[in-house]
Amino acid sequence: MNYNWNWKIFFEVSADGRHTWLTTLFMGLGWTLITALCAGIIAFLLGSALGVMRTTPSKWAVRLGNAYVEFFRNIPLLVQLFLWFFVLPELLPKGMGNSIKQMTPPWASFVPAVLGLGLFTAARVSEQVRAGIQALSRGQGQAGTALGLTLPQRYRYVLLPMAYRIIMPPLTSETMNLIKNTSVALTIGLVELTAAARSMQEFTFQVFEAFTAATAIYIVVNLIVVNLMRWLEKSIAVPGFIGPSVAGGGH
Amino acid sequence: MGAFDFGVIERSLGYLFKEGMTFTLTLTGLAAAGGIIFGTLLAMMRLSSHKWLSLPATAYVNLMRSIPLLLVIFWFYFLVPYIGAWIVGATRPIQVGAFASSVITFMMFEAAYYSEIMRAGIQSIPRGQVWAGYAIGLDYWQTMAKVVLPQAFRNMIPILLTQTIILFQDTSLVYVLSITDFLGAASKIAQRDGRLVEMYLFAALVYFLISFALSYVVKLLQQKIAIIR
């Protein structure tokens, strides 16, 4: 193999003329993490609400929740981001659409990326929340009723605190999925970690150094997130309960 | 809101489905078949008592699962020509078509996910059956092929299919290599005719209908299998 390795490339000035390539990659990581964090908040809140809806006695709430999940699970994430980025501004009233199109570069792709990833991940979180609530024995909810708690109180004080603890392992892998999925936003122009590595490859032709660095950074982030979540899981564990883990697939 | 022209879809149906969807479905089929075979081998390696078999398999699966698919696509796009050159002993990176490159990428990437499913499937078979296999004189490969794997596959069919639906959706990511898969075809027409809204809405609808129908089939299958047990 005649490939010219050049690991010093990371300390050379990047295409923007100001930072080194190493800094460029870490700025990419910054965008990856901030996008994942913002989308994660949306996904957690909306996903929890949808997951709860799908376990309530109300038939319509269940149907609405199911429809949401089917819609967001059966369209590829890339297509969903295209819908937010290209299609939404055209469908909105003209003034609103134009103001969206006039957003300055990082925000023009950041906002649709956060929205798209957040709503996409919410569908997956809602599956986990629903599974977590359904994994609890029926008696828990009934005991809540017997104590005179209202339906919202039953969720707030009885069902959800245990359900969240049960679904910590699948939520951990969802968090990882979300961080990895932010890379799809490079197709709508967000310069996150994968895009930064790709631009480094395009400008320097040092393909394997760029991708090796990005891979290493993803692995380190992965390890940190997994350990943080494991620590969180341990510190909130209720003694005497070992939550059955709910299978989480996909990526 | 501008005037929409949904006629553009009708005019490009031939291109979208004959070129685009054919590519998407071929890629999905080949990657699923290769991924399941390779994934099963990986699962058997991971469950092996030999460290030098289980450790590399575990490392491979964990590596693939911790980096984004897009990065894997870029990796293989540039790596495969070098590996090819190394295999045939050429001094320059060989030319690998976009199709071959994406099939290899998805096979290798999905193998990691399929292997996790197959590992669960193999572990769902009681150990006693393996011992029974050995007791009647079967060797490791015979026990696997005739006793364990047929049942493991059968138990895991719904999950394998669900993973394949995810794979079908993920193949849209070859868009970044400017390949004419279904989304690539839609996007090329969209940009040529300035009809982004119509084409992307149509692409979303087609992906939705196919994935929704397939997951409905999986649900039916799951119920059928549940009754047999």
C-alpha cells in the first residue's frame, strides 16, 4: 500500500485559515454534542408525553400516540431532515418561510437538525417509556387508585419514577444513537464531527488520519456517555429492585 | 406558497422506480443476506470459549456500534480500494464501483447489529440441546447447523426482519456518495426541475408505505409464531 501517512496534519492550519485541523474536529464535536443535547431535551419531554399517552385508558390518546410513532419510525431520518430543511419553509405562509430561509449559516441547518432529530428520537423514547410503564405490575397503578390518587398523580408519583429507572439501559443506547444520528445533519449543511472529518479529508487528502481521529473521538464520547448513564442509573437505583431491561434495537 | 406541480412525480416514475428503487431494494437484499450470514458467524465467534475468537469479534461489533453509519460509509468508500489493492497485490488502489462499495459497507456494518440479534437467538436455545447434540455424536458445526441455528433463526425472525426494515431506511444514506438510490433519484429530479417540495414529500410517502407495510407483516408473523409456541 502506498499511502502517505502524515499525522502532523492535525497541527496544520485548516481551510478556514485560523484554526488547526485538530481544533476544527473539536469544533465539529461541539456541534455534535450541542445538537444532540437540544434534540435530546425535545425527545425526552415529547417522548415521555407520548409514552404516557399510549398507556392511558383514553383510546384516542393511544391512537394519536401510535400514529405519531408509526409516522416518525417509518420514514428514514435523512428524508425527515430534508422535509424540515427543504419542504417546511415552502409550506409555511410566505413571510414565515422567507424568514426561515434567511437564517444565517450555522442556525439555518442547526434549527431543522434539532427539530428533526428531536421529533424522530421522541418516537423511539416514547416506545421505551411505554414499555417501561407496561413492565410495572398492574397492582402499582391500582394501589395508587386505592390511595385516592388522580390519574396524573398516579403517573407522577407511582408509575413514572419506577418506569424511568427500568428503562435506563435502553435510554442509554438511545442517547448514543442520538449522538451518532446527528451525523446525518451533515447532509443539510451542519458541520458536526463527521462533516469536519470529511472536510479535512477533502482539503488535505489525508483520508485515514481524518477518519481515524473522528472514530477515536466517537469512541471516547461513547465511553463517557455509557459511564455517565451507568453512574446515574446506580445513583438513582431503588434498593431491592432490579429493573428488567427492555430490548432496544436499531441505530 | 408557490404553485406546486405534482405532475413531476408522474413524469419521473420510471426513473424513480426502475433506477432508484431497484438499487435501494438490491442493496437492502444483498446487505441483509450478507449481514445475516456474517453476523451469525460473528455471533458464534463471540460465544466461543476461545479468547482469540471472541475478543476480535467483540471488538469489531463494539467498534461498529459506536460510530455513525455515515462515518462507516465514508471509511469504506476510501478503504475498500486499498484493501482490494492489497488483496490482488496491486500497487495502486483499485477502482471499486459505488455499488460494490456500498454493498460491502452495509454488509459489514449491519453484520454487527445482526450478530447481536443472532447472539440472543443462540443463547435462547437451552444448553441441554447442545449437550444432547454432542452426546449423539455430532460435532460443533453439525450441532450448530442442525440443532441450534434453525431454532435460533426461527425465534429471531421478527427481530431480524425489523432490523432489515431499519436497514432499508438506512440505505438512503448512500445519498452522500451521490448514488442514484431511490432518494438519490428523487433528489436529482428535484434539483433538476426545482421541485424539492413535491419530490421529497413523495419520497417520504413511498418510504413510509413500504416500511409501514413491512412492519405490519412482521407484526402478523410475530402473532403467528407466538401461537405456535
